[in-house]
Amino acid sequence: MRRPHQILRTERPLDRTINLRKLIGKRVLSKGGEIVGRISEIRINPVGFGLEGILVRGNVLKKQIYIGRNYFSKISKDAVILNIEVSVLIKNKKVITSKGEIIGRVKEVVRNGTRNDLKGVYVRSLFSREFFIPASKMEYVNKSIVLKPKYETTKKYFWQSNS
Amino acid sequence: MRQQKSISGKAIVKAITSEDILGKDVIDSEGAFIGVAEKVLINSKSLDFIGISVDKGIIRSGLTIGKNYISKITPHAIFLKITVVYDVKGKIVFDKNGEKIGAVSSIDIYGEKNKIKIIYAKPTSSLFFSKKRIAIPIDSIKIVGENVMLNITKDHLPKQFVPKP
């Protein structure tokens, strides 16, 4: 194919850019390789014309996720790789105390505004009411959430009163 | 109940017993469930505790974990200091650009340590019954997380395939 005319001032030449149309449907991977989903939309800033973020496809069970460009580590023709582990994906992960007791699963993730920073999670188990665990009480968040040794669980069963 | 007599020569009040270990969940350093402790291993000469044997279920083969890899034994579980390298099996391998290379079919480790030497990945393009494998050395691996991320592109991977180990 013949090379197109290029009309540029300080911009990158055509062969050093990515065709956004071809990125639609490509994978979005977290820092650790977790598949976040596939790209459904790419959004640009109407003022500065720069790339603002990507919308990750959802389904009946999974909400769409809009990820801002500050969380991108790399964009290639095959995927967008993020520089984070997406905090909203910890939903349904197990919550374990420092003594190894499973106290429930994450039902809701509370973040710092729209950032990826975790504020805490609402946890529920089969017979318990939902209770909140702040991020400061978490030892680490990975394949499950393990709590710090001094955390006293506030788990309450349905038959216990609110007070 | 009458108090049990002791001829241990040491204060063993705080000691735990095999009953405190057997049947407990084994959890790795990332909070992943590894299996259930099924045996306590004791050195026949020194009589020291040397590790545990973990039952990983009917499908997966068992695993022996040395005591140096155990972080703590709690009332409900046994916590490890490490993520078990064998758990990398089945994870998807992505190159530097996020292109899918294949799935980890087996690994080589250094002796009996929890350290990967080589990862063997079955290419996505190969057929189900194919014995072709790509050998990926540890230097080419960036992160082993939910999946495996490489620090090289697909083009820089070794071209020759190795037979299934």
C-alpha cells in the first residue's frame, strides 16, 4: 500500500502511533496479568484531544469499568496493560482473619472517590449481617483479604440485635 | 479430670500437637488456599519437626512443605511465607505487549526449593494433543501474579520447541 501524505508539526509519525479502532475488543490486563476484560470504548478528551481512558466491557453479572489513562502502564496492538491491580475486582474474594478463620466474602468495595485506592470493604457470610472492614485493618489484599492480627471482627448474625 | 503427668524435662505447656496441624487449611502468602495439612513430618534422627504434607484434593498431586516456608500456625489455618511455585501451572502467559503466548503446562525448579528455573508453556496455537512446549527461563519472567507476565516480546522467545517434560 502506498504511504499516505503526512502533515505534521511536532506530532509522532504515523508508523509510531496506534490505530485505536484496532484496539477495540483487545484485552485489558492488570499489573499481575489478571484479565480485567476487553475494551469496548476508547475515550478522548474533546479539549486536549489526548486519550482519557478506556471502557472495559461488562456483562449481565459484571459492571463495565472505565479506567483512566493514569492507570495505564503500556498500550500495545494486543492489549492495554495497567500499572495497578483493579480494586473493584476483589468483590467476592474471601476475607480471612489472622487466625485463618474465613469470616465471609467481599460484597461491596468502597474506594476513595473514583480512584483505585481501597477505603474498605463490606463483608458478608451466609448467616451474618453485612459489616465494614476498613483498609487499615487489612494485612494484604491479593487472592483473598487477610486481616491484621489485632483486628476484632464485628461480625453479627441475623439473630443478634443491632445494639 | 486428673492432671496429666509430664516427664518432658521442659515446659511444654505452650507446645502445639499434631492435632493442631492436621486437617487445617494451608494458606499461601497471597491468601490463596493451597490444601489441607494431612501429615506432620518429623526427622527420624533428630526428632525435629521438618514440615507438613498437604493434600490438594483428588485431582491435584500432594505437596510437601518444609518448616522454613511456614509463617505461622493459627487456630484455624497454617500460613505460609511463600506462594507455592507449582501453583503457576495453568496460568496464562502474556508477553511484554500483552499478547497471549499460551498456558503453563509444567515447570522446572532449583532442586527442591520454591524457586522457578524454567516455565514450559503450551502455545495457544498448538493442538490439544500436541507435545510442543516453549521453554521460558526465569530471566524472561516479569511478574507471576494472577497470570504470568514476561519482560520480552513473543518474537524474542526461543524459537525451538522442547518435547513435553
